[in-house]
Amino acid sequence: MAYAETAGLDGPHPSPFEPNVFCVRTKKWKLIYNMSTDRREFYDLESDAAESNNLTGKFPEIEEELFRKIKQRGME
């Protein structure tokens, strides 16, 4: 599953027309990428359904695989 949204909470003037927050998830993993801040959030949904423990950098191979999927879906 992939997801994109416009605007957001970060930045002085996020665009209402251009997506800046992207998300891809599997049954186990979820990666959220905020293009405005170049920030990632990465969660293990099976053990952290509340998404309270950001695992960015802890499982780099899986995180990068999901980030490639975000880019393939038209982030740029």
C-alpha cells in the first residue's frame, strides 16, 4: 500500500497542491517519509501498533527497500 498527502505540520508554507508526505506499508512494516523535512519514521506494526518506537536506521535493508517503493510510486 502506498499513500501521499499534501500540506502537513512542518515547514512555514507546505504546498496544498504538491504531495510532501509519503507512506508505504506491509503487514509488518510502515515507512513514512516527509519530503519537506527529509525525515523518516519507520515502525514494526506487529510489535508496535501504536507507532511509538521509531526504528529509523535499525533495519536499514528493509527501510531502504520500502523507501525505493516510495520513490517508484512517483515521489519525485
